[in-house]
Amino acid sequence: MSGADAAKLALTLGHERGLDSAKIADWQSLLDYCAGNPLTLRVITGQAVRRLA
């Protein structure tokens, strides 16, 4: 998965969980860590959302 596709997926996952784009913008390090792996991105996004709640 390209970096742009990973960013789109992160935005989609964040919006599905009620986050605005400003909070999701800080997730660049998560996108780098996931290295394009969509499963890893989903798991880490879920963890990030739980910590924000």
C-alpha cells in the first residue's frame, strides 16, 4: 500500500470513529511505522483512538 493510500485509510478509519482531521493529522509516525501494511494500520489506529477517548 502506498503512503497516500495509507493516509486515506487512516482518515477513513479516524472519521468512522468520530475523529476530526486535525487529530488524525498527528498520525504520520503511525503511518511510517505501518510501512503500508493495512492490518497493522487498522490495529494501531484502534489503539490511537482508544488513547484519545
